[in-house]
Amino acid sequence: MNKHHLPGQAGQDSADDAVSLPPGLGMRLKLARQTRGLTLKALAVEANCSESLLSKIENGKASPSLPMLHRIVKVLDKNIGWFFEDTQAEEGIIYRAGSRPLLTLDTLRRGTGIRLERIIPYSPGHLLQCNIHHIEPGGESAGPIQHVGEEVGYVLAGRVELIVDDKTYLLEQGDSFVFNSDRPHHYRNGGDEAASIFWVNTPATF
């Protein structure tokens, strides 16, 4: 058996060996994991670490050991330096086209054929969550879902079906919508062309 991948190795990642990491590393780790389309469990298995500890790290409640961090970044195809880079692009105000994260949704929990382009950075300091939802033909969100807050959207391209309270609304480019998030809702692209929605919800749900 490979000595670097022992079944008990995950338990050796203790707080005593934890690396001192900059604020926001957990958010960066979660973003990198979702960008790769990995669930928390999948990353834990690939990195040979505890899923519960990984969850705590993503939520800023724990820090990884250096060996654990090396295993994680290898799975995420990153390097250690990436986690320590300054993420406050142009004082945290401007986020240039082409530099925004593009996430593929977890097909088991959040939908299929959908990618999210983050307009507002992945940070708990923001009151809003704002993304461009890029929906492939046949793509649809998981649901219906309900939560606290409000939803606002604007169709940038294509045609989409928005379903709220079991009622379907056909939206085209230029159409917009608003509704309370506690109403059951989901959406799909039933056409043969890709669609995009500029979508804002509050409060932010990371």
C-alpha cells in the first residue's frame, strides 16, 4: 500500500499541526472545490482527509495541517501559493471580465447543464448574492426550492421557463422578474439555444 495514502492518515491532521492561514482561505477553498465540480465528500476522499474537518476549514472554524493542504491543492490542481495570494482585486471593488469564477453546479443537488459566473465575489461580507446563470439547452435547476430572501432576475440571452408556485412563466431576452424566495421556485431551458440570466438574491446564501 502506498505509504502516502494510508487509511488512517486523515486522523493525523490535527490542530497541533495546523497551518496559520489568511482570512478567507476557507471561502477560497470552497470556491475552488465547486469550480472543479466536487462535493465536499468527493474532495475529502480524493485528498484522504476527514469530511467533517474539511467542512470546518471551509467555514473558517479550523485550519488544515500542511500535509493536508498539500493533498487538497493537488486534487484541486492548484498550488500552495494560490491560497495566499491577495484576492482583493482593485481594492475589492472591480472584477474584470474574464477573471470572474465560473462554477459548474453539483448535478446531484443543484441542477444540471448550468454554470454560475460570479458577479459578486465569494465572501460572507456581502449582503447580496449575484451571478449570471448560463443554462445549456435542456439544463434545469434542482427544485423546487424555498428559502428566506428575495429573487430578482433579468434574461440576458435565450429563453427560459421560470416556475414559481407551480406556475410556469416563459421568459425571453429582456424580460425580468422578482419574487420572494420563500415561494417554491426553479427554472429550466427547454429550448435549443443556450440562455443566460443575470440573477440577484438576498440575503446571500453561500
